[in-house]
Amino acid sequence: MLHCNIGVMPTRLPHPHHQHRPGHGHPPAALSPSILRMSVVQRLAIAAALIALLWAGVLWAMKV
């Protein structure tokens, strides 16, 4: 049989609040590496290297 608990609120765990000293906030977040932050020249160089690696694999597979 299905029971429905109407009016019963789920219990919440207490959320610890941390305080910072006056004038001191959170430290800045570290930037993760991203292709979108690279210059166009760097992105083209990576693409060319991947294409060359792929062709090297194709040519090696054809020789074997």
C-alpha cells in the first residue's frame, strides 16, 4: 500500500557558514586551461599537428 506523508518537511542538515576577516574575501578562482582562451594561431597549430599525426598513422597502417 502506498502512503503519502503530507505536511512532513524533510530534515535539512545544518549548513556551516564561514566568516572572513574584514577586507579578506574568497581567494580568486584558478583559470583552467581552455582551447577557447588560446589564440587562433595556437589553435591552428594544434589542429595541424593532429592532422599530421592522423596522416602519419594512416601511412604507417598502409605500410604494414
